[in-house]
Amino acid sequence: MIRALGAAAVLAAAFTVAPSAPALADEVEQVVNGGFSTGTDPWWATPNPLTLTDGQACTEVPGGTQNKWDVIVGQNDIDLVEGENYRFSFRASGNPEGRVARAVVGLAVDPYTTYFESSPALTAAGDAYSFTFAAPATTNQAQVAFQVGGSADPWTFCVDDVSLLGGVPPEVYVPDTGPRVRVNQVGYVPAGPKRATLVTEATTALPWQLKNAAGAVVARGTSAPRGVDASSGQNVHTIDFSGYRKAGTGFTLVADGETSRPFDLGGKAYEQLRADALKFYYTQRSGIEIREDLRPGYARPAGHVDVSPNQGDGSVPCQAGVCDYRLDVTGGWYDAGDHGKYVVNGGISTWQLLSEYERSLRTRGTTPQLAIPESGNRVPDILDEARWELEFLLKMQVPAGQPFAGMAHHKIHDQNWTGLPLLPHQDPQPRELHPVSTAATLNLAATAAQAARLYHRYDPAFASKALAAAKTAYAAAVANPARYASVSDGTGGGAYNDDKVDDDFYWAAAELYLTTGAKQYADAVLASPVHTADLFGSGAFDWGNTAAAGRLDLALVPNKLPGLAQVRASVVAGADKYLAIQKAHAYGVPYAPANNMWDWGSNSAILNNMVVLASAYDLTGRPAYRDGVLEGMDYVLGRNALNQSYVTGYGEVSSHNQHSRWYAHELDPALPNPPKGSLAGGANSSIQDPYAQSKLTGCVGQFCYIDDIQSWSTNEIAINWNSALAWNAAFVASVASAPGRH
């Protein structure tokens, strides 16, 4: 018991408020007449007035509205002080029940910044709610509001006892992390490394036992103390049970009076994970009905196909002043939890799916059947799924005869942000093409060139079309090398700004060379300063850093580039760097960002570093690189400070409330959680969203994550995150049955 309490104290230390937090002020109520004892003033409501019913303020919510903010109850002229803590509380009801109210504290004037929000599902009887957050700005123009629109049917919203109390103590959020023995909750490969992490105050070795499903002890040993892990603030030990190799299900580890969550020994789960991670893309598709027979529980009408209330993607204009033409940009994948589609994120995601397929060709592997509409057409399903995005990317290219012909528009999304939940076919916002960018153009060139060599066997005409588009895009980028996406272009969708494009030029030239063998592209590769640079930093690659994609393909895809041995050696050197980081990490993670500042989408950064390890294994056959991938999967699947799997449906406790407008069960019980195999973004030290800030301020490394739909900075889904998961799951599946071979 003493150790358990001590470990809890260590855990709580990861959530202490930053020392720079201001001293507490006197508690001051900011809301006027929150109990409606003197009528409804100064509250307001739109479009219907407030009425008093049994001491509550109620409004009739009309049916047929599209957005949450189409119906609002609010109070303006609220004072906030930057850094001060506030408790926002209220009692609310909805009739009929199950309706969702978006409770917001934010700026009442343009740009209407949200400082805090929560979206509880209301009961007819009414419930009390209370939240604590720190104000990020000082203003006397804040607003407390309840946004309750977006319903097809009318209903009644009532609210009472509204309070915004300033000067309250900060809320110390301590997540439920379960048993202190942290394991890969899905399973270990029998012949691979098998390690766990024990959170404890003990500084000397402790005994451990491995038990089978019947509770019999099948292995035992002692832990290795590791001291305080910087990424979590916890004192930890490592348990290594790699010597036990018998396959089975329902194993547990017991140490320090704690029993781990159950796990299996066997590699079959990774075959299913590979398939589920790829199936994610079908339900992310835009422009097509999602069929119930193919994805039970996820059926929905086609989104953004010019059917009201959509304004559609069939003829999309540019932002004002950008161009005077319209493009058909239907199809593609919704990028993340919103309805936007982005060429730069679509590019790296498509590359990774195609890379997974290309690896299967080199290793004589197989790819899974995905039960998508194209299944059974004699084309691998992974290529059919990738083509759904490729066709969209090609549509984003500027037509001949127009300014910047051959370049690609950076993105297409709604004119304004929409709220949650909102199914794609219900989105009423106008859609806009955003300016062309050099980065987007080179993403198109790289992925289209890659596609040309992989689709030629199945559809020569499409392969030729892709190659022509790739050559045109590359030439257009050379002619326009500094067209950058604006950091301020983030209304209605993410900015995805990128003003460093030498990596994109390198990647595109590499893919064009690998497909064509043409000297001009080889020369561009060899002349690039990126070619001899160390590309393998804390994160190997992502949408904004694509050079490693070119380096990896040059190392792995057969070619005759001069100096190829040095290219391959650089990949192995990068893998050695990640192996060293992993060996030093108490949780076995091949990732150590500077100053322990975990990146947005850190799970994909970890998985992409593991792609480098896997590539080094393919190049050398050395088991250490294979084992690095196997151990890296442990973190994603439960061996982490939070003791949870970040993949929906995998492990006893897994992320399932990721930020999404249509996988929004947390906000609307009629909607589903994300499908099995969806990866959460993961720990993000910057915690940019108000909900995470209200819970995680002062968090350390791994603890900067919360499984809530409101936390878009730690818990979003994204196509480039799932592509990293799918790639690694495919690698593990390929080596699980014969770890000593490809």
C-alpha cells in the first residue's frame, strides 16, 4: 500500500501546475443573474426568446438548423484575466433528451476565439456540470454561451445556476492509469523482445511473475530499476520476459503487488490490425456513400456531392482574388476530424500506403482484403484505396491555360469552421480552393510518379496519366519555387503552412528518377543539399518534412543512382540513432524530442521513426532493427505512462473518443465511436486546445494526452497517422511468424 500511494504521488507530480502560474485572486463571480432570479436580463437568445419555467431559462430550439451557433443562449461583457483559473458551472436539460449543447466561454467579437468549450449530452431531468480552465487572454469582451442548433427536429433547452467563478484553485487532473505494470495489451511476438514497464517507488530490483490464462506461473525473474523517466516523471523499472516464447492468450505480469492488463503472445493480431488500420480510409472517403454492408454501424450518405445542404465539391471556386475558374475536386479522403482535404497531408499519406504495397512486392508478401466497393476487381485493395486519394490529388492541379498551370492548389475546405458533431453530408458551408503552393505541387509530383510505377501493371492508362501529371507538376514547381502556403490561412481548416520546400523538391525528384530513370531527375537528386544531409532528427518525416520519404525509397527501390551505398548507409545510421534512443528510454520508445516537448501527433512521429528501423532491417537483415519495431509497437498499444492503447478497439483500454465530426458518439449517442484500428494523435506538450488546457496544464511528456472528443490537439484522427500505423502493422505481421526472416 505504501508503494501504491507513493506511485500515485509520482503520477500526480506529472500534473502539477507550472511554477509560473499567478497567485490565486479572490473568488469573483463573472456571470450576472446566473440563477435567473430577477428575470432573464442580461441574457439573450436567438432566434427564439428566453422564457422562465420553474425558475429555469428555456428556449424553443427550432428544427432544421445546420450549425450549433444557429441557436444560442448567451451573456456578453464577461471579464477574463489571462492566467486566472475559472470554474464554469451550470445545470441544463434537453427535451427530448440526448440533445447536445455546446457550452462555450469565448470572445464575443471577431475573431470569436474559443477559450473553453464542452459539449454534454443532455437529459430531460437535467444535470449539473462543472469545469475548470485557465483563461488564455485578458478581455472585457468575453461571452458565456450555449450553442444548441444543428438539429433536424425541434426541442426545448433549459439552463439554470450558470456561474463563471474567477480566482478558484486550479484543477489537478490525475487520469486513471490502472495497474502500475504497463504492457503491450494486444500482444508480443513469441520470438521477439517482450518487455514491460513497472511504475514504483522502489529503487532496488523487484520480483516478477508471468502467469498464463489459468493463473499458473510460467516464468519469473527480477526487474531492472531505471530511475525517473524524463518523459513521464515516474520512477520505473523494466521487466524483460523475452526468454518465454510459448504462444498463448490471456497472459498477465505480476510485480510489486500489481497485476497487468491481459495480453497475448502471438502475431496474428497484427494481421488484423494491418487490415483495420487500412479500413479506416474507406470511412474517411468524401464523395461516396459509405455502405452498411461494408462497414456495419458506419453507413452514411455521400458527403460534398452537391446535394443540399452541401454546397458540394463538384464545382468549387477559389477564395476571393485567387483564381477565376472552378474545379471538380470531388472524392479523396477527409484529412482528419473535419471536412477539409489537403494536398500536403494527402501526399505523405498516399506515399505511405503505396510504400507499404511496394514493400510487399520486394518481400513477396501479401496485402489484406478490405471489403471496399472495388474489392474483387483483380487490383489489390490497398491500391484501390490509395487511388481514391490519388484521383483527388490529380484534380487539384491547375488546368493548362490558367495562371500557375500545372501547380496544385494547397487545399480545399469550408469557408468557416463548423462545430461538432456534423456528418459530411450535413455540412452547409461554402467550399473554397486555396492558393497553389510549391509544397503541394511537389507532393503531387512525388505521389503521382510513385503511382505511375505501381499501377502500370493494373491500369497502364492511369499510370501514364499520373506520370504526365507528375512531370508537369515538377516543372511547374521548378518555375515557381517559392509559392508558400500562408500561416494565417487557417479559417475553416488547418493552415498546413510550409516555407521550406527543398525536402519536397528532393522527394519529388527521387520518385521521378525511380520511375523514369531519367538523368535530369538523378541530377536534381545528386545536386540537392538534402541528399547528403542527416535527415533523421527526433522525427524522421511527416507532412512538413518529406525528404526522408525520398531517401528511404532511393535506398530500397532498385535503381542505379551513383553513390547508392552511401544512401543506404545513411538510412542504417539513422536507424542506429533511433535504436540508441530506444535503448535509453525506460518505456522503449524510439523518440526523444528536444526538451521533452512532445510533438502534435507524437504517435505518428514514433511510428515513422520505426519505419526507418524497419527499412534498416530490410537493408541489412539485422534482428536488432526488427526488434526495435516490435518494441516500439508496445508503446502505441499500451506500454506507456497512461497504460492505454492508442488504437481504437485494440487492448483492454483504448482511445475511442477521438476528435471527429462524424465519429462523435461522446456527443451524440446515435453516432459511432471511431472504427476499430483508428489511431489517436497522442501526447502533445503544447496542448493547444482549450479542453486539454483545462485538464493538462503543467503536464509532463507522455501525460499531455486526454481521450476526449474536445481535445483536437492531442486526440484527433488523421490520415497520415493511420498510414504510419498501417505500415508498421504490415511490417510486424510480415515478420511475426518468422522473425529471423523478411
